[in-house]
Amino acid sequence: NFKFLMLKVISKVKIYPYHPNFPKLFEKEKEIILKAIGNYELQHIGSTAVPGLAGKGIIDILIAVNVWVKTAKIIKELQNLGYVHVHPKDNGRIFLSKKPVTKYKDTHIHLVKKDGAVYKNLLAFRDCLRLDKIEAKRYLILKRQWQKQGKNDRNYYRLAKTDYIKSVIKKSQGL
């Protein structure tokens, strides 16, 4: 019963205002991660990486690796830091999470191949929203609309934003 209740809580979407401490939380977690895994590229991605953009309050971290072979060691080190190996390699990324780093939500790790499609897309989306305040505002309006339409269901919300994200990535890459 407790597990079921936790899943219900986790599956709900709540949008929080942007907090200026998000970059500091990322930097603090980055330092901890680098100390554990060594010298890798870490990037702050997701809504908390876009100044002024409201979101779920999750600190999303991209870790870029040159070869997938090294991921087993990285995953083990991340698990030692409290990260849970949530998804194995799927569509060019390995996903892990840790609860909670912020008062809002948890931290997500996106382990990706450096310079691969997922790497480029995650950074292109973030950078577009950072540079284009109108697009960031449009994204926030749509996020609130998807939250309302889906009655705060996380899966609905995730699926609803997929096409929008793809269109912003294509636009940002001039496709």
C-alpha cells in the first residue's frame, strides 16, 4: 500500500516557480558527482537550468561519456551517492534519479554519449529556452496547459510535451 501511495505522489505534476538557488544546487551536486566519478562533462539541463522558467523543480544533470563501456563504473559510483538506476540504456540515454535535493523534487541524471543525438538535443533545447525568452514563456504556458489537461498526471504531461520539444529542437538546429 505504501509503495502504491508513493507512486501516486511521484506520478503527479506540480509546477513551481523558478528559484535562483537552482544553479547553486546544480553546482553543489556537480562537485559531489565529479569527486565520485572523475573528470566528465556535466551540464545543467531542464527547466531549472533556464533562469525564470517555472517547472517541476527537478535538477536535471547531463553526464557525457565518450564510450558506453565506462557507464557501469559511473552507475556504481552514482548508486553509492544515493542515485537509483531507474532505466537501462534506452534511446541513447541511461537515466538515474536521487531524492530529494530540492524541497520540490529530486535530481535526475541523464547519462549520454558525448556529441550523440541525445546530447545535442538536450543542450539545443536548453540553450534555445535560455536565449529565446518568448519561446521560454510559450513553453511555460504550454506546460501549465498540459498539467491542467492531464489533471496533474505525470505520464500525460511527459507525452504531451514531446512533440513541442522536438519542434523547438528542430527550429534551434535550423532543420
